[in-house]
Amino acid sequence: MTGLNVLAGKAFTASDDGGFHAPNINEEFFPPAIFFEGTPFEITRVILVRLIAVAILMLVFWLALRKPKTVPGKLQSLVELGVGFVRDGIVFEMLGERIGRKYLPYIVTVFFGVLFMNLTTVTPFLNISANGLFGMPLVLGLTTYVIFIVAGIREVGGWKFFKNALFPSGVPWPLYILLTPIELVNTFLIRPLSLALRLMLNLMVGHLLLVLCYSATWFFFGLMSAMSAMGVLTLAGAFLMTLIELLVSVLQAYVFALLTTSYIQLSVADEH
């Protein structure tokens, strides 16, 4: 019941009348400070989870690759498989090997960074996604924004990059009056925001559904009556939601890396 305590204890015990209270965004994603309250270095539960996720990611790669072997062990094989998947299945497939090698380190970092921060939502004692608040997804989205602009300027030249982005070829010139503002908003505003919002909302909603299922389970088991049997159903729902969130965590990391590569591909194309 420790996992239920972590996820649902607040929802069940905070009620003065013993009734069920559904989780809310403020309680889950804006918790009180744990360290350095009231300072610029204030650390809340969400920030602490981010630091833990980054530390674990660095530790895993260090353990796997500090002494690479010709015949790799299990951890090295797993990490190399993941890197190979990103390299061959996303980056080289979309950008080609010549250009892909330049941006492979960033895209691999994005994939594994998003993955590890997503997986904290189903990690015991952490139980919240580091990407469930807008700050981290926005940083990742803006970094991708800078990368695809730099890639376009470096690979095709500044003038040609902005011309391709704002004035797509094959369009009658009068239509540029309408099309160019749309392309400006879509390329330079919507892309980073859509990346950030897609990631955040998927993880936020998934976390709230998980907490709801576990809170209901805790509540029903605590009734000590015939209604306690309902807790079995909500626990089954919680288990199913955990599996779904595990899948979503991986898919969102893949989608973020895929879209990042796609934006770079559009930037370095000779024509749109």
C-alpha cells in the first residue's frame, strides 16, 4: 500500500468529513517548497524529480559506456540499442548520414531526456512526470526552435532559409500576402509552443488520471464496507492506466525526437 499512500494519501486524508476529494492541478503540480523556500533556488517536488531524472540518466550512460566492450554487456547493449534506434530509425532516415551526424547528439539527448523525465510518472516514490509542468517542455521546445533555425542558416544560408520558410515555391505571388503571415506564425511561433504543449498536456492528464484511480482505490478500501469491493475495480483501472502511461512516456519521447528531426529536415531542404 506504500504506492497508494504516495499517490493518494493526500486525497483521502485531507478531507475533514471523510469523503472523497478528486486530485487537482494545484496540489499535484504546484506543491510547497522542499528546500530553499523563498529564494531563487527554491526546490519543489517537481524540480527535485527533474534533478533525479537527469542524475539517473547520466548515471545509466556513464555505467553503460565508461568502458565500452567489443562484446557489450546487458546495459551497454540496451543503451546502444536505444541510440541506434534514434540514429538509424529517425535521424539518418530523415536527414541522411552527412547532415544527420551533425545533429545526432542533440536529438539523442532530447529523446533520452524526455524519456527519463516522462518515466518518473510511473516510478515508485516519484510518481509525477518532470514534464508535467510547462517549464521543462518549453525549454526543450525553445532549444529545438534555436537548433532548427541554426541548422537552416548553416546548411542553406540565412537568406535562403527564411525565403524558403516564408515564401514557399510554386505559389502565385499574390497569395503570399495571405500565406507569408501564416507561415511566419506557424514556423516561428506555433512549432516550439506545439512541441511544449503536446508533451506537457499528455503527461499532465495522464498523471491526474493515475492519481484519480489510486485515490479512488485508497478511498474504497478505507470504507471497510460492502463498497470496499469497488476498490478492486479502481485498482485494476489504476494498473491499466500505469501501463498506458508507460506507453505514452515512450511514445512522447519518440514523437518529440521525430518532430525535432522533421523541423531540422524542413530547415535544411533546398525548397519547401
